[in-house]
Amino acid sequence: FVRGGVAGKGRSHVVATRLIVRDTVSRKDGTTGDGISVEGGALLELDMAAVVRARRAGILLNNLTSPDGLPSEAMIAHTVVRDTQAAGDGLGPAAEGAIPLEGVGIAAGGKLTLTSRAVTGNVQFGVVVGGANSAGSSVTSTLVAGTQARASGDFGHGFVGVDGTSVVVRNTVLLSNVIGAAFESATATLADVLVEKNQV
């Protein structure tokens, strides 16, 4: 994971390429297990990576800021996130009103920039972007496909924007998810997006 920073001295900043993360493991209570986690205003630049069979979330950006007020941020290109699994039966408690993560491809409470990616075969949400700190996120030239519902039958959304986010989605395919895309209390611009063979 990449976390935080020091007041007046900038934030943690990691550049990674040709990276494979696979088969991560959760704790018994269902917490952790994320493939990659960017927290507390840190910055990740990731190119040419695969995150496979992580638990809970393939890539997670939390909504906390750095000591200097910067949001967590990830710029991700030429990367595959697939087959993320639920953390287990004993999922940890979520914040009031929040939805526990159960196999999400990418969950962003910070600013997310996706380019030339494939997010496939995940559970619950393929990509979910939410909260004011995620405003200005963008998704370009990305395939989001085969997102499955949870065991309870809920969700299965390819792309989701919620809770005051603003996001631009361009040149992207939302294919064979339960629901192609959903937005609530969000601002979204979609251009040259193919939504095909979703149940809804």
C-alpha cells in the first residue's frame, strides 16, 4: 500500500511498472486483502500491471487526505484488474450508510485516472467512484466487463458514480455486466461509450 505524507514536505509518491499482484488474503474478520491500497492523500503512478484474484478490492483509494489536504490519487494505465473475490463471510463493519466491499475491481474515494485498462470478472462493482475527494476522476479507453452480483443477488454494476463525485468516461466499453452503469448524486460526462449486453 501507499500511504499519507508529512505536513509541509509533500505526500508519499510511488511510481511502479511491470507489476503483478495476485491471490491476496483477507483477515478472518473480512478486512484488508486489497490488491493495491492508496491511502491518506498518497499518489500512485502505475503502468503495465495485473491485479488478479485480490480480496475485497483489486485497487482501493480511500477518501482521506494528506496532512496538506491533498486527496488520495492514482494514475493507472495498461493494467488488468480481474477476478477480485469477496473477502469472506465475516465482513468487517462498514461506516454508517456505506456498502461493504465484496470483490470490487476498483473503488475510488480519491482522484482516479484510468487509461487503457481492462476490469473484468469482478464482483459487486467493476469501477466505483464516490465522494467529493474523487471529483475530477476520468476513465478512458477502458473495458469493464463481466461484473457479477454478490451472493445475495445485489449489484453487479459495471461503472458507478456516487456521493458528489464528478467523472468523465470516454472511449470505454461496458459489456456483459448485470447493470452497465449507475449514477446517484454525481456529475458524469460520457462520450463514445458502448454499453452492450448488460442485463440492465
